[in-house]
Amino acid sequence: MTLLRRVVIALGGNAMTGPDGSATPRAQRDAIAVAARHIAEVVATGVQVVLTHGNGPQVGNLLVKNELAAHVVPPVPLDWNVAQTQATIGLTIADELDACLAARGLPQRTAAVVTRTLVDAGDPGFSTPTKPVGRFLPREEAQRFIALGQNWEDRGPRGWRRVVASPEPLSVIDVPAVNALVTAGFVVVCAGGGGVPVVDEGHDGTALHGIEAVIDKDLTAALLAGELGADTLVIATDVPNVMIDFGTPAQRPLGAVTAAELRGHAAAGQFARGSMGPKVDAALRFVDGGNSADTQRRAVITSLEHISDVVTGDDVGTVLTAL
Amino acid sequence: MTLLRRVVIALGGNAMTGPDGSATPRAQRDAIAVAARHIAEVVATGVQVVLTHGNGPQVGNLLVKNELAAHVVPPVPLDWNVAQTQATIGLTIADELDACLAARGLPQRTAAVVTRTLVDAGDPGFSTPTKPVGRFLPREEAQRFIALGQNWEDRGPRGWRRVVASPEPLSVIDVPAVNALVTAGFVVVCAGGGGVPVVDEGHDGTALHGIEAVIDKDLTAALLAGELGADTLVIATDVPNVMIDFGTPAQRPLGAVTAAELRGHAAAGQFARGSMGPKVDAALRFVDGGNSADTQRRAVITSLEHISDVVTGDDVGTVLTAL
């Protein structure tokens, strides 16, 4: 097999929240401690490692804090909340991973970079917000926020929930900094929560500013992996493989798969929109974006426990290649 | 004069809050936009620039949010709050400074690094907390938090206030990452709020974890500047010079001063403990820490408006050298 050089690993919620989805500081730290052991195994193989991660429950908690303290301290915009989760999750990954690396006698250390992702102010997501964030509230309470200009939707028996734009990531603005750190030997945590969404009203970098939105973390991971020249994108989740005919008697795991095959499954509606769908989409985008002069790109969707097996070449997970 | 190569600039509260101390997102962004223009002038001279900053009002706001939402979402520890302010301030500096750099046609861009600062779990600050944080509350409300294990003090007519440990910074853990970025040509924002305080229970990097404390940002700036091999530390504040006999008819600004002279003034009680004192202390620590083989170290305390004059060698501010 091809020698791996640079791997981007996208950590899912299970790598940083409790088994019940709990996002207390303790639960986050405990989950990250487990993830760090698996990540250190990957670093030990000698590949360059870049980590990115989700932040749904963490952003949800910050939105509640904004709301409940608004009569005393000014709420901060959603893009600042994304940045805040990059810091707390990045910090905790750095502490836990550095401890694992030091314990293994490895020289690498971890750096967490606050990361901005460029989006288009004209993205259809802004006129039609679809991504639910934060807690469920009864209709009457939701209407108070609707009056303030927020979008809320009736989500059924659990109540109403705020929906925000989830624009397409166009470019990870801080890739040059991430690249400098990776090249210098650091494991880098970046683009958490898909990155802090920013628009550039100057269209030349002269008028960057944050915009209230959240970006799909797997789609940003695919973009990041391409921009960093990674050969492998690993999407670490809570299942070892993507499933076909999931939940039916014909259910079966996908192993090695080509882009054409996976695209066929996606077109047949095999993958749930808010769940496996974006991961499959991200994997396809990364592999499709490779050109023949590159080392052949590979995207792997598997469980956190298997990420080091991916790198050592063991037969694990759903492994997507162009051909 | 000596050619400057690497400058650490410590930005005070006036660089990131409104003229009335307001820390709304808008006020923070407006203040940072002004600071960014001055910083871009420094970058334009060709020196390497590392930025650090305070975060008092921002941490105060987060503590209130923790408190008022505690019945719905889990509070996060104070060290996480410090990390959160590094992200929001770092992000905003990066947006505003990148816009100024792009507008000037300069190639440098900004990177914000989540930064940990090592402290000693045995620091006397932990047994005798002295640093006030967050909002004032009436005694009855303060006692609710005292019952939870927090330290609160009667601060007079405005009420009670939480006090936390402010331990000595021993080492900025993420200096190697900052150094890699600066060397690669980035302007780096780091160690905001003095850095996220961490202790190492393993004493060899194998058991890092955050601890509830805040570190003096100027003392960390001095440490950071030394560890990064900077030749100049600039402490940007809201006055052009350190004053002697401040508030008396004999009041006069300090210009060029040696370490021995400044130490004499400090010993004579010229500098207020929570205000100019730590800045003078930081300047002395940086200059004292230089050895003769280095480019001679220089520490400058002046107003934000003058930071580029410091670099171009104009006669501004209080300029401390060893001899």
C-alpha cells in the first residue's frame, strides 16, 4: 500500500461527549482522554496528524448561557460561540494528547489553532436556515426569540428549536498556519465545529467578519484535508462501517468502495441526511478532489477505536478510493 | 540603535473594550479595529510580531453566564473561560489585523493559538486567592457561592466579589508552536489572559490539566518574550509613560530608565499594585532575564497609539534597559 504521510482525522461527537451525549466538562474530558490514546497510536506510526472535531452539544450549551444571562451580560454571536468551543475542546485535546505522547516518549506535541472558514454571504443557507442548534423550547418561549429575528421551527413533540444557516465551506482561511505547524512537527487541532464562519465583504481579505451560522464539520474536514495536501481523510464516528440497507434484514457493512459505487448508494437514498449523509458526502468530495498527480486519496469512515488500524493498513472501516 | 527582530506586544484592556470598559461584541470589535491599525504599522516595519492580551471584562461576562445558566447547563471551570476569551479575542484580532495587512499589501497573516501556561499547584496563590474576577454581588448572594466552595471578599460599597488564585507563570507550554508560526512569517496571537493555567501532576508533561486561576497577563508576556527570544517587550496601555509621583504636584513621566533606577522607584512604592505595578514588574523581569550574549533586551511601556514609534526608534514611552 501507499505510504501515508499526512492524515486528517475528523472526530465525531462520541470522541468528546459522554456515552449519553452529556457535555459536562468532566464527560468531555473523559471522552477526549479515550480518543487521545487512539490518536497517539496514529502519531506513533510516524504520519503527520491534523485533527478536527464536532461541537454540537457544546455550542448548544453556550447558546443557553447567552439566552439566560442576556439581561445581565451581552450575548455573543453564534460565530463567537463556535470559536469558544474550538478553544475548550482544542485545549482539552492538547492536554490529553500531549500527556499520551509524552508517556509514549514521542517528541510531537499538540497545538490548537482558532480557525476561520470562508463562506459566501449569498449562500442559500442564509435565506433558508435548516440546521437545528441549541435546546428545545415550548412554542411560547420560542416566539420570544422569533420576535428578536431568530428562526425557530416546530420540531414535533420535543418542542421548537432554533435553526441557523449551514453554508458551504469554501476555504479554510487558516490553512497556511496549520500547514506551517504540521510541517514543523506538531499535531494540530483546527477547524473545530467546521470552523468559525466568516465572509469577506472585500473579496480580497480586506473585510473579513464573522457571520451567524454553523458549518458541517465533515464537509470542512474534506476541504481542509484537500487544502493541506493530506493523502487520507479519516472520519471517526461511533460505527465501524457505513451500512447499506441499514435497519433492514439485508443490512450489510460497506468495506472497500469506489467513488462511483458510493455515489450510486447515495443516489439511492441509502444515507440519512443529518447523520451518515454528510460523512459520505465529505468522503466523496475529498476523493473526487484529488488529481492523478497526487498520491491517490483515500477516505475512511470508521469508529474511533479503529483509527490507528486505518493507518497501519489493516482492513477496517469503509474505505473510499477514486477507482 | 539595535535592529529589532522580534517584538512581543501585550495589549491592555483599552485595545479590546469600549472607552467605558464595555465588553459587548461590538465594542470589542471596534476597539480591536483601532488597535489593528497600530499593529499593522508595526508589522509593516518588518519585525516579527507576537501579540498577547488581557481578558478581564470578557472572563467576567463568562462567569456571569456560567452562574445564571447553571440550573440548565453545566458551568465550565475558570480555565475554560480563559480559553474561550483567547478564542473570541484572537479571532477578532485575526479578522481585523488580516484586513489591515491585506489593505497594506503586506504578505503576513495572523494566527491565534490556544495557549497554556504552566503554574505550580503549590503556588501560594492557591491557598490565598487575591485576584478579583466577575461581578459584584450583595453579601447574601455571594454566600450562596461561598457555600459551593468559592472565595468571595467584601469589596466595600459595590458589594462582594469572587477572588481567585493568580499564580506565577512558570513556562508558556505552547511556545514551540508559537515560535514555529512566527518563524514561518505569521503574526501570532497567544497567551491571552496570561494563558490557560495548567499544572503538570506528572512533572514530565504526562499529566497536564487545567486549574481554576487567572494569570497576570503582563507577567506572562514577559515570560513569553523571553522564551521566544524577543528583543523587545512592548506593554501597550492607556498612558504614554509610566509616571513618578503620580497624582502629586511633582508628577513627571519616566522616559529612558535603567533596571536599577526602575527597581528603586518600585521599592519606593511608586506603582499601584493592581495597575502599573505588574507592568513595571513584567518589564523588569524581561530585561533582567536577558544575558549579555543576547541582543540587549528592551521593555517599553507606552500607549497603544505609540507602539509603531517604539519600533521605528522614536523617543516615546518609558523605555527600560538593563544599563
